[in-house]
Amino acid sequence: MLSKAIQFIAHRPAFPAAIIITACVISVSALAGAPKPDIPKGKGDRCVEDTDYMRKNHMELLLHQRDETMYRGIRTKKHSLKECIDCHAVNDNTGQPVSHLDSKHFCVQCHEYASVKIDCFDCHASKPRAQQAGQRL
Amino acid sequence: MKEMLHYREIPGKSAGYYAVLAILGVLIALGLGAAYYMEHQGHHVTGMNNQIVWGMPHVFAVFLIVAASGALNVASISSVFNKKLYKPLAPLSGLVAIALLVGGLCILVLDLGRPDRLIVAMTYYNFKSIFAWNIFLYTGFIAIVAVYLWMMLERRFNKFSKPVGFFAFIWRLILTTGTGSIFGFLVARQAYDAAILAPVFIVMSFSFGLAVFNILLIGIYSGTRRPLGDAVVERLRKLQGVFIAAVLFFVTIFHLTSLYATERHGVMKFILDGGNVYTGLFWLGFVLIGSIIPLVFCLLNGFKNSARWLVTASVTVIAGGMAQMYVIIIGGQAYPLDMFPGYEVSSSFFDGDIGSYTPSIYEVGLGAGGFAFAIAIVLAGVKILRFLPLSLANSLVDPHYHSEERSEENETAAGEQARA
Amino acid sequence: MSEQKNQIDEYRRSFLGKGAALAGLATLAPGVILHTVARAKPADEAITGKVRWGFLIDANKCAENCDACVRACDEENGITKFGRPETDAQWIRKVTLRNKQTNHTINLPMMCQHCAHPPCVDVCPTGASFKRADGIVLVDKHICIGCRYCMMACPYKARSFIHETVTDQNPDVPRGKGTVESCTLCVHRVDRGETPACAEACAKTVEGPAILFGDLNDPNSEISKRLASEPSTAVRADFRLDPGVRYQGI
């Protein structure tokens, strides 16, 4: 039973994450004074899914896509982290996209607000490759 | 009047007890600090690199894990082989076994590249990996020995301690086989890739585990001034001697087998006659300090009945055991892979070179911290639960033991133990 | 609904990509590398075991002082160096062999050999080391705990442990501290129908292409034809790991 539960959670990091987010959101909103994050708009008119859906389920989509890409070589762009990063890049004063070390970063804004630590950017690039040489089409 | 064995917690109120715990606490804290620093900076601050991927933490961890299964031997001898003299020692033996294993595993986990992913290691398994089996063997060992301890300590369940003890004994043999096979199944490395490594690890566990047990037993009894008769000391001393000889025998066979195969002459020369740190550690550390010297203490009559000499012998066994682990784990990696037989190989990635390794203070700190943690568990355990008999005087453990003019002394000592 | 639209976009994109590739083929002289581009699979199609990717490396054509493949790999995969050769990662390296009896020297590149029976996959406790259906051996860094047992098991010294924090990764090649990595056969390029960076760079050198990339399962591929007609071997063939990388001239 317990191992089932652990496995359930381990396969779905989103599950505990969702609980934590909910808990944090409740506790933060209880403070009432906490400033809401200023979520930057992405490129284009709309996201690949509804904003509400994305807010709750982006981690599920990313996790699913991660395994599809990793094991099956499926590289569709719709739910790919790389595309999220490209579309939601936030520029600093000099017009360069900021990395996850900057609080203005799209992912970081919300994750800091919700106190949810992610380790995606320990390995993944947190900004588009754009300005570098050798960019491919 | 018939004397009885009474198991009691140690008082653990003396300044000495707290001083020892404080020292262990400092070592544990330093170990945790070292682990934090290594994880934060990345492993480049350690001596480990892409050539020597397992370093000092693994020397400590494998030693402790091997010693853990060996420490259970005392209990096995009592439950499985029905030797009465060992019965009062059995609970402590189980506790030491669990404590050493926990200490070793802590080191291993804290040295991982991503210790934060422990949950992944517990939920994703590749059953072809000996490492994955070992995760079950280790956690299973802790659970089984815990049940075994329960059966031994709860009088109503004493009757079950024999079957559970037998099961624990089989399990520990498989566990050490698994640990040895981590190395034994590495086809690519000439220093390993030998089925005999599993039995080598099993006999090493007998010897190293008993050595740690001896020190803790004698240390705790002298610290609490509980009587410890010659009968026990003498039996442990002989047993330690036999185990040391067995290790020496198996290691000799291992090297002889390897020396017979021309293909392995290079790596054997490197370890046995390379004029390097591994050669020194093998001959001086393992053979001389870790085997021959303690053999003298354990087998010669001049050192009979002496707890002090048994402790000395045990310390040298542990030192020699650590040296042997260093030779096996690090020496085995330092010798280059034979990727292109018949060719001299060179590259910017150190192909063909002897791997260089200098242990960093952080690795040693982590290892020592794990060791300290294991001892701290034992010292805390004997204070909380009734692991140890009030007295292990000869008259109690073996009524037929003929000790000269000692029994009176023991009785007075028994009266004094309350002071500790 | 939007999913469907997106898939159409996807097909459109990949169609355009293929069209561009074909146009490229028509205008460029038929090069040694570009012929694989025509086989690019659509992005939403899963890989299959029908193909098995591999290299045929001709050591006779590998020049002593050339490191084009190494540089191309480092750039493509963002293998940054920290000036600490013992802990810095190397996915591909130039190895010099000297015959102890004859003094004859050979140069060749070594990388992950993408074994059919990879020891790294056998020993990995979590299953992070795995072999894709098309024979590419990879590390799933999401479940790699950094135990380094695979590095102990690999007979080719192909793997590196990331010893320090990595920044500015290539978006296609995630890599970070505390996990093990090795040559991915440029899987992100292969999935696009391109050739691994090392093979592409090698083909542009004067000595000619020493690294040939292709499908070992396709009897009509250039690599299979050459393997069928010319002598070749695998490094430590005696281990019978059936590496996807084969060598000539050793």
C-alpha cells in the first residue's frame, strides 16, 4: 500500500507539487499582503492550452512530454519545455533574455511566489538560444 | 543460589558517556558539513574524478556495510549454531549490525551526485543491477535484524529467535555476496571480475565485523564497569584469530588465481609489486598490520585472557581492513582499462594512465562522520533498551569455565557497576 | 481542437523541412552526409527498432593532429571545460595507440560505443541508463542519482560525471551537476534526420570522412555496404557487447 502510494507520487511529481502549491497559495493568500507575481505575457495571442489549465497542469504536460522525447524520440513542439522557454522569454534592460537566476524569469516569478522549488534548470537551458552563433532554423 | 543473566540499559549518566557522544556528535556534524559542501560545489572539490569515480566515501561505506553483516555473526553463532556462551552477546551483535549498516548507507547516499533523489532510488528499479538488489538486501537486513532483536529481547517471543536468527544469517550471507558482487561482476575491470570476490567479502565481513563488535563490547563494559569474564574475552579472541586467518587465506587464493592468468599480470604487479601507495597499503597495511600482528595477539598464549590485547588486535584488524578496502576499491580503478590489448594507449582523457587519486578532507570527513554515526547509534541504543547483561562474569556465561582466582573479583565488580 | 490544429502545423512544418532538405539536396552536390536527411522522421513519430544507428570509423583516415570531431562535439553539446582535465567531461576523445612490438601508431576517436548489450544499462540501479529502440544508449538524467556505477562498468571509459555546476546549456542538450553523461550520438540531431556533429565535422576535413554514420540495420545504407565488403572490428570485441561503433585500421 505504502509503496504504491510512494510510487504514485514519485511518478507524478506534479501530485505532491500540486498539494504543496495549494497549501502555499492558501497560506500566502491568508497573509493577504503578499504581492501577486507580475506574470509576463508570452509571445503570440494564446498559450498551447488554456491559461487556467496550464497553471494547474503544466507540470503534467512537461513530464509526459519529457518521457515521450527521452524514450520514444517524439519531439513535437506543443508541450516541449524548449518551446515554453522560447515563447515566455523575459528580457532584461539590455534586451537580453534573463536566466532562471533572475526573479523576472517567467517560471521563477511564480515558483518563487508559490515557494515551489524546481530543479529543471539545473540541467535545462532557462533561456532561448537566440543570440548565440550557429543558430539553426 | 542460582545466578541469572539480567539485561539492563546502561545508566549513561557519566561525564565520560556524554563526552564520547559529544565527540561523535562533532564528527557527525563535520561529516554532514563535508557532504553539504561536496554537493554544493560539485564533486570536483573531492579527490574523485572521471578516472577514480569511487573514492574514500566508498572505502568507508563498503567497510561499514561489510562489517555490519559480520557483526551479526555473534548472534548467529548463538541462535543458529547453539553456542550458549554467545547468547548474552547476541542482542548487542544485532544492534551493532544495524548501526554499522545505517552508518555505511548514510555515507553512500550522501556521496551520490544527486542525494536529493533518494526517493527515485527507492521507486525506480532495474532488477538486472546488483546495486538495485542491494537496496533491498540492505533495507531487508535492517528490518529482519530488527525483528530478530525483538524476538530476543521480548521474553515471550524468545522461542522464535532461532528461526528468525537462521533467516537473518542466510540473509546476511546473501547481503555480503551482493556487496562483493558489486565488484565481482565488473567484467571490464581486471582488478575485479572474479566470482571469488563474493566469498572474499564474506570472510572479510566475519573478521571486520567481529573486530568492531569486540571494541564496542569491551569498551562499553569497561566504561560501565560491568564485569566481563575471561571466558567471553578468550572465546572472542580465538574466533577473531580464526577469521583473520580465513581472510588471509581467501585473499591469497584470489591473488594466486589472478597471478596464474598472464592477462592479469599487469594489474597484479601493480597491486602487489608496483612500488605505489596500493602496494604499501596491501603489504604493510593489510598483510602486516591487519593480519599478521593481530594473528599473533589472537593466537599466542602470551596474550591470553586479555581484553586489552583483544582490543589492540581488533583495532589493527580494522586499520588493515580499511587499507584492504582502499586497495580493492581505489587500486582497482587506478589501474587503466585494457581497451586495446597489445597497444600502449594515450589520450587527453588519461587512457592508459594510472589514475591519480588524493583523498580530500571532505571525503574523509564524510566517511568518519558515518562511522561516528554508527557508533553513536550503538551507544544510544544500549542506553535506551536492554541490550546488555549486567554481568558477563565467567560464572554466568559458562558455569564450567575454570578460571583461577577470578570469581571473587567479579562479584565485587558487579557491586560497583551502579556507579557508572 | 487546438491539438489537432497544432498537429497540422507540425506536419506542415516537417513537410516544409523535408521540402527544404530536398531542395538542398538538388542544389548541393550529393554529399556524403546529406543523404540521411531525406529519411527524417516526423517529429510526432516514435523511434522504432527497425533502425540501428552506428558509426564506422576508419582509423587510417584519422589524422594525428586533427581534433575536428572533438571540437564539433564540444560545441554542439555545450561541453564546457573548467580547466580541470581530470574532472572535465569528454564525450569524444582522440586516442593514440602505439603497438608495443612494432611502434606502429594509430589514431582514432573514442566515444560511447552504443553497445547492443550495454554493461552501463545492466548495472544502473534506477534504470536511468537505457538503450533506445534505435540502439542509442542514453542517460535519463531525470532519474540518474549520480552513483557512477555505470562508469565502473563501462569497458570503454566512455562516461563522464558532471563534477561542477553547468550553465548556459544548449537547449537541445540538457546537462547538469551530479549526473553521469556520455555521447548521445547527437540524438537531437538524429531525430531531426541529421548526422551527429562529429561525423559532419570529420567529413569536412582534408583527410576525408573517417567517421561514417548510418543505419546498421538497413542493408542498403552506405555503412552496411561497407561493413559487408570491408574488414572491420569492434573495440574489445571479445566482450561480445555488439557495439554500434565499428572500427577499421586497428
